[in-house]
Amino acid sequence: MTRITLRDTRTPARGDDWRDAAACAGAGEDMFPGTHKDDIATAKAYCHRCPVIEACLEWALDTGESVGVWGGLTEHERGAMRRRAARAISIDDYTGTRPQRQRALTLDEAWDAYTRVDGDHILWTGPKVLNLPNSKTQTTPNRVSFHRDRGRWPEGDTKRTCQTQGCVHPGHLNDRLERDRNPPGADTFQAVLDANTSPWPGGHVVWTGLRRASVQGREFTPKQLAFIADRGRAAQGSVRSGCAVPGCVLAAHLSDQAERGTCGAPAARELVS
């Protein structure tokens, strides 16, 4: 059988490079085994003792080499590696070397690594859950932020009081205890209402914000929010509008179940008197 020898590519212009130290230099056809398992194992045996295996693999991936064993990988294994672009390439996966585990970040280190300031907000850019140090328990970025600021873990769910997605500013978070201790006031509802409404011809006020508004961690419909801002109390049952303008949240046009059972809302009676 005629043996194929790898071409000696050294030239005065190129000088020495990783190929000069390759363990497979002169191996010839052994490095092009096809699909036979024993032949592939023979080719990889050269790679496993090769001092330039990583440079060889990098070259094969960069050039798109599609034949033979390069850097300890067959053409099929290199193709799979390219398709897994989201995963970092590691020659350790194929040489039998046990990859070293990276030390898990502490909560403070994770905070420094995964947050960035955006105006009045602090945005989280890392994973959705974090492992607690020396524990298999996981927690969320919101709870970590709350704990760093309050010195205690939140009770119940942690809710965001601002409208910015991904914000973990501790001043924009509360837990169940804080929500029960400091219920939303009418002035807070009015501020949210003023920021998300516009006057409309005919004396109407139209909601221009999101479909649901958050006030101190609780969500309300625009009509509920407008009702509370005007009446200073929570609505009983559903809040309905008595006008035909879509999105109108004028307080005089709204009523809850209690007011509808007493011949209409007080504000509505004042409007027509």
C-alpha cells in the first residue's frame, strides 16, 4: 500500500510554526482514517500526546478543514463543535483532561458582575437564578438586592414598584411585610395616573400607559387606579365606565359595585347636578 506523507509546508517565508512540533509529522494516511473506529483511535493516539493539539484544532476550525483528524477531532466532531457555537470550545472535552471547575461567585461578586446603573434604575444582566453560597438553594436577583439593602431575606414575593423591566434597585422593591405595613395612598395613585393619562376632547381623560399599572408592588387596571385616586378607597367589585370613549378613566365616569347599587357614583351625580 502506498503511504501518503503530510506535505512539509516549511518555507523560508513561513518559518517555524506549530506544525513543526506536531506528533503526527510523517504519520501520513494514519491521520485520515475514514469512519473505522480502530483507525480513528490510532489517529487520535497521536493527538493525545501532541504538544500543539490546541493550535492544530484552532487551525482546522478556522480553515474549515473537512477531512482527517485534526486537533484530536474527526471531521464530524469538528462539525458538531461549530454547530455548538454558544458553548465555549474546550479541547479538554476530547483529550480526557478533567476540566477545572470554576469557583462559584459570592452574592456580592455576582452583584458587581451582573448589574449596571441606568439612570435611576439598576438593571440585572446575569442569570435569572443564583446559587446561595455553600448551599444547593437558589434565589432570584430581586431577593438578593432586597437582602443586601435590608439585611434580611424578604417575606413572601418580592415585587418591583417601578415600570422598568429588569430593574433590581433595592429602593424599587418591597416584600409582603412592607406592602402590608405601607399600603398605597391616594396621592401615589394620583401620581401614577397623572403620568399615564392625557386630556381628551369633551372633558374625558384617556389612559395612555400599559394595560396594568404597578403601585408599590401591586397591579391595578387603569380604571381601578383612577377610582382609588379619586375616592381614596379600594373599589368593591369591578370598576366600570359610564361613557362611550374607549380608555376613558375620568373619575366622574367610573363606579364600582357598591356605587352602582346606590343609584350611581357620587362623582357622577356631582357632574350632572
